[in-house]
Amino acid sequence: MATTYQYLLRRKAELETRMIEAQRRAQAPFESELRAIILALDALKQAGMAERLSSGEQPSFAPAAVPAAPTPGKRGRRGRTTRDMILMTLAQAPGLNEAEIARQLDHRWSRPVTPVAVGRELEQLEVEGLAKRSGPGWIRLEDQAQDEEERPSLSLAAPHF
């Protein structure tokens, strides 16, 4: 019995040591980059440039802003705004509250949005006349002019004899 117990203690110690070594190996690539970033931040702070760069000035090495609408030649799915997704959710399931809409956005489009942000977006949509509060939830108001533009006309002209 004592040998089994001792074996298990030794095995436990070996596994703990191996776990610590694996954790160090996994962190190594990130530690050097983190040290370099900390050194760069300290150098900027000492040079007095930290205040100027954090005041909203766009640094020269920052990536350019991505356009909201995709370019015509761009492949892949169309990028949807949170606003578009909220309107689509309300069209399919009217009467949802902010928390349920946030859950739908996360579930359907993998877009984690807080219920507070959804509420702000819904208030803006209400001001624009696209949504309104109905009891405990929200409903989408249909804009007839917008719907007519989106649907193609199926009327056929009568042939003239």
C-alpha cells in the first residue's frame, strides 16, 4: 500500500513540474513582445509623447480605417452593422426585449453586444421611426417607401396593338 501511495505522490509531482514547464514554454513567445512594448511605452512616456499620442491623434503606423460598406469587388459575406442585425431580428421575432435581442445577435451572428448597447441602438431606431417599444419588448415599424424600393416590380406592361 505504501508503494502505491508513494508512486502516486511521485507521479503527481512529475506532472506538476511538467505543467509548469509547458506553461513557461507557451508564454515565451509572448513575453519578449510584451517586454518590447513595455520598453516602447516607457520611452514614449519619458520623451513626453504619451500625452500627445493618447489625445486622439492618429499615429502614422496605425492601420487605415476600414470602409463601412464593402467594395463591389470584395468577396465573402457582406459585413452587417449591429443596427442591421437588430432590424433583421425584430423583423423575424417582434416583441423581443434588449436582453433577448443581444442573445440573438450573439447566437446568430457571433456578435457579442451588451443589452445596454442594444437599448441605445433601439432608442436611435425609435427616433428615426424604424422601431418602437411595444409592452415589454420592441417591434419593427415597416417603412413602406423603403420596402417598395427593395422589391422589384412584377407588373407587366400590356402589349399595344
